[in-house]
Amino acid sequence: MGFDGHPPRHRHPDRLDRRRGRHPEPGAAVALRRGEDPLRLIVLLPQVCVCYLLREREGRVEVLLGRKKHGLGMGYFVAPGGKLEPGESATDAAVREIFEESGLVVAADDLEPRGILSYVFPHKEAWSQESNVFVCRSWTGEPVPSDELDPEWFDVREIPLDEMWDDASRWLPGVLAGGTVRRTFVFGADLATVVEEPGSVT
């Protein structure tokens, strides 16, 4: 009880942080204390985008992927994508990243939003992010290598899932087949294996 005979008032930690000048900005890394729920990070995840370009060739559908040359995901096959710049929309970021990483020019109106993926890395919080997923079927130009990846076409029935991030097999085939996705993946201490998938909706 307080000195006035009433129960003490408990202040919300966010309010305390804001009052002391330590309230985190959106996209800021937040350190977790032992035992805290890793999903606490989700509301503050930095925004990124990824786009799967699809084409039809000789009766089959192909998707553009490339092996990442450096940085997060190095060595994995990924689609063009990356971080949103300050003030940039996910759509505009996807248009920019596709050009920077593959040389292809796409129009924002040709991007098909397919959902959002939340990635939580409790053991390396700087890697946590929220990815805006797009599909695109129309562009100008031919894919060329970049500093980020060497693009190549794969039959959607033969995508190299064993050489992609661990979560890809759980949702990518469905998105390439026309579906949407809203899922959350928590990665383990090895930074490579999905150990939890809470509250996900397909």
C-alpha cells in the first residue's frame, strides 16, 4: 500500500522510458532480458521487402533467385529485396531493390502484395525484421549479376529450398502458387533454424 492508504500505481515501462528519454523508435533494436518473450520485438521490427519475379517458359513457371554474396543470408538463394530507406514505402523499396540487385525495371503498379513475414532472432536481435512480400510478372530488361547476388531462373517446382533460409519451405511454394502469407518465425541460437512459429496465419 502507498503512504496515502491506496495501492501503489504501477507505471507502464514504455511510459517510464519515454519520460526518461529512452523510449525506442520504431525499427530500433530492443535488448531482451532473460526470460522475456521474444515476440516482444515484433512491434519494433525494422521493415524490409522481398519480391519474387515469375515468368512462363515452355509451359512451366520460373522464379528469379540468386545466391547472396555477402551480408545477412550470405550463401543462401534469395529473391531481390532489402531494407526500406527512411520515408520509403515497401512498394518503392521493392522497385529500387529489384533494379539494384538484378538490373530489371519494374513498375510499382505491377507488384502484387502477398503478405508479411516476421523474423525474430532472440540471440542476435539486430537480425530481427519484418518482410513485405511481393510477386511480380512484368518488367523491362534482362537480369544481370550485381554486388548482392547472381540471379538465375528456377522452375517453381524445383526451387532449391535446401539452400534457402529454413522458413522458406513452410510458405514460399504456396505464395508462388498464388497464395498469401502472414507468419512469424523465431530462429534458434544457431541463427539458421526455425524453433518456433507462434500466432501465424496462412
